[in-house]
Amino acid sequence: MTKLEKPYQIEIAGVGGTGVLTAAMLIGNSALLQNVHVVQSEIHGMAQRGGVVNTEIRMGPVHGPLIPDHEADVLLSFELGETARAMNKLKPKNGIVIMNTHIIVPPSLQIKKGAKYPSLEEIESIVKQFTEKVYLIDAFSLAEKAGDLRTQNVVLVGALFATPDFPITRESFEKALTIQFRKKEQVIKANMKAFELGYNKMKELMK
């Protein structure tokens, strides 16, 4: 088993229909393929598209599946509005935030008269009160380039793998993806392209 000297913890925030759980499974399975100890939890909101879905992934010398407040190394946000809601999990100052800029207005807001969805600038301003390490990824556009809009989640996973000190290799992810989708060659191809696009975009943003 590959032993990490200290915990590496990822908070994934999103809504139903954006592939949060699939992304978490791929990350967790990548860690297992590399013999890294990993535990994770899932928190579900409304059982419909647009309902809140959070996943916590803990790797290394950890026991319980829940990340304590202010200890996540990375907040990976699949939906802009959910970023601010999950900020309490992130390490102050040193934590990394990767945000999908694509907006999905929740059903609860759509039916509320006069309710206003916050702008990207407003969300970014809130997040930067906690950390300057904020990276905006237009996962929708990159997934479109990959040939499948359903791969937005893997675009963001690719960005995660590009962050400094991330303990899991790209090779482990490729194996996990191949196992996950087995003989679906077109699905694997689109997801690998999405991963590469997200990975390269993150490297570009970090220069």
C-alpha cells in the first residue's frame, strides 16, 4: 500500500445531474488502484436534477469519512452557487478552489418570485475572502470540445489531477476510467479527452 505521510482531502460540491458521484467514484478507484488508503462519504439533497449533492474524499492516514471543517485541501465545485456553501470545509489561505463557471439555477430559486442567482463576480469575491487560490474552469465549453457535454465532471477531475502535490497519478485514473466504462470505447475516448482538456487548462491557469 502506498503510504501518504499526511491526509489529502477533497470536498466535491455540486447538484444532481452533474456527475458528482461518478467523479468521486473515479477518484476513489484511482486511489485504490494505486494502493492508497481512501474513504469517502456522500451527502444528498433533493433526489432530482438540481438538488444538492456533496461528496467528501479522504486519502492517507484518516479514519472516518467526513472532512472536519477547515481541513479540505481542495474544493472541487461542479456548480457555481454551491461553492460558497461549501467554503467552511476548505483550509484557510492554503486551500485550492476549482470552480465550474457553468450555472445551474436550482429549482427552489426558479420558483421563488424575485429571487436572484448570484453572479460569477459575487461568488468569486466571497471565495477570495478565504483563499487566493481560486481557479475558474468553463467545464461546459471544454466538455463540448471533448464531444460530450456529460463529461463536464471529468474535465474538473482533470483539473484536480493537475494541482500541485496531488497524490494520484494520471495512469491510475486512466485505468479506473477504463474499468468503469469497460467496453464503451466512445465513452472512454470522450472522457479521456475531457480529462486532458481539464488537466491542461489547470496547468495553464497556474502558470
